[in-house]
Amino acid sequence: MNANGNNRERWTDERLDRFADSVSELRDDIAELREGLAELREGLAESKDSIDGLRVTAQALLQIAAQNQQADRDRQEENRQINERLDVQQGQIELLLEHLLSGR
């Protein structure tokens, strides 16, 4: 082979080496990208689990709040009824006292 052929071979070999290096780097980058995607999926799954846990907690808190609100309404109604009975009894006591004090 002549010098020109050797130069061309060397140039082609260098390009092939660079191309092989580029392919190797690309494979490494793809492997890193896959690892990153796997970590992202794992993180998303953990986030979803956390969100599901928060949703369940929020629903439980809302249910407890609704139960407490109903219990408060029930107590208020019970207090209203007690106050009405006390008002009636107080009126009856006042009438009895008037009756007793008037001497009839």
C-alpha cells in the first residue's frame, strides 16, 4: 500500500475508534437514563402511596369531624329540650309559690 492508503486506513481506524467510543458512551448514558427512570418510577410509586395514605387519613378525619358535628347537634338539641322542661317546671313552681303565698 502506498502512503496515501495508509493515511486513509489510519483516518478510517481513528474514526471507527471514535465512533466505537461514542457508541460506548451512548450505551452508558442510556444505562444511566434507565436507572434514573427506574428511580423516578420508584419515587412516583412512593409518592402515590403517600398520597393514598393522606387521602385515607383525610377521609377518616372528615368522618370524625362529621361525627363530632352530629354529636354537637345532638347535645344542642338535648340541651334545648332540657331548657324547655326547666322553663315549664319553673313556671309550675312559680304558680305553686303564688298559690301557696296567696293562701288559697
